Amino acid sequence: MNDFVIAIAREFGSGGRIVGELLAQELKVPFYDKELVSLAAKESGFAEEFIQEMEQKRRIDFLNNMYMTSQELPLSEQVFLAQSKAIQEIAKNQSCVIVGRCADYVLRDKKNCIRVFIHAPLELRIKRVKEEYHINKLNLHEYVKKEDKNRGTYYNYFTQEKWGDVQNYHLTIDSSVGIPIVVDVIKTLLTALPGGVVK
């Protein structure tokens, strides 16, 4: 397929970023995740550090939003719009793999955009967070669940859709089957589509 985008949403610790990186390598296309922070900074004029801080919170600062004037968008929405514009510009000009940042929603009307949601059992995700992400918290169980909740809140607020709802994706897959298998399944879907087109 020419001119395609694979937009990956994922539960925390499911290995979605790893899947995205491997897909991009094997398909020989650019990979975007944290790189979008720099692009959004250029688009919005905000410092990269500020956007990173907003992302790390992954929540909507409703109190801050209440104090904005009617002529000015809340900071969280300005950042979201800047990232959305960066995603749209990237997708317009090249094939690529994008992880997170509500890219599946932002590109929902783009042809040849395959929307994927990657999930995994909680215990497996906790294990990956500890062993691969090297995150050591007193209660990793609650930490992983909180990260998922924050992602869901962010996605639901900006898209008016439900994060993880199977109706929003072409493919949902459990990464416990193995990261290489997940990569192969997505590649197979990409190449097997009739006429090489997904709507």
C-alpha cells in the first residue's frame, strides 16, 4: 500500500511503542511518538518542556480552563490542536507509524489509515513496566491502572469517543501473543487489504 499511516493507541505497558518502532523499521517508514512534541512546540510556540509536562500529567486541568478568557482556548486544548495539526501534516506528506496522541481520532477521516488498539493482561503489563521500562513504584498495580485512567480521560475529553472502544479501530490485539506476532498481524492487514485501500 502506498501513502499509508498506522495509528496505534495502547494500554500502558502493553508494548505499543515497541510494536510501532518495529513496524516502522520493517516497513522502512518514519516513526512518530515523542517526536511529535517538538513538532507541536514549533506549531504552538510553547516550549517542549511545557508540552512534555502537560503530557506527563495526561489529565485535563479543568480548574485552569475555568480561568481562561472567552477569546482564548484553554492551554490543554491549544496543545492538543497543535499536536493534531502536526499529525495531519505528517500524514499528508508521507507514510508513517504514529503512536498515541489520539492519532487514530485525528486521522479518522483519512483513507489508508489503519487504526490499531493494543492491550494486554494487567499482570503482563506490570511486569513489562518493571523489567523493560525500569519503573519501580511501591504499588505498580495501581500505578498502571492510573496511567490507563489518565489516558482514557484525555482521549475521551478531546475526541468525545471512548478510549479502547473496539468500534473506533480496525484492529484490537492482545500483545500477550508476542510482540513479533502483533507486528506480523498488522503488516498482514496492511498488505492484504483489497486494492490496498482502507477507508
